[in-house]
Amino acid sequence: MVILQVIFWIGAVGVLVLAFIKVGDWISRRFDIEHVTAAWLVAPVGGPFVMALVAPAISRAYVEAALFG
């Protein structure tokens, strides 16, 4: 079970870093409205959402963190 927790935290940090990089990229560049789509939200919103769903399956200690409260 410890190896699952290690893999989870490595992946969680990676997903959060990539989400911040992607949002920072959006803020730093100008885009035409024609090029903006809802699919852009998959990486910064979907990644942390999946982590919150997987966390309780790895350890009961992560339940409160997964519920954000």
C-alpha cells in the first residue's frame, strides 16, 4: 500500500504542476476568441478532480482531503 501512496503523490504533484503551467500559459498569451474551446479545461480541472476521486481508494486518511474540507 505504501508504493501506491508514493506513486499517487508523485502523480499528484505532477498534475498540479502541469495545471499551473497550463493556466500560466493561458494568462501570459493572448488568444482570439475563435481559438478558445471548452476542451482547454480538461487538464487543469480534470486532473485534480481525478486525484480527488482516486485518493480515498488509496487510503482512508485521504478522504477529508479529497472532499476539500
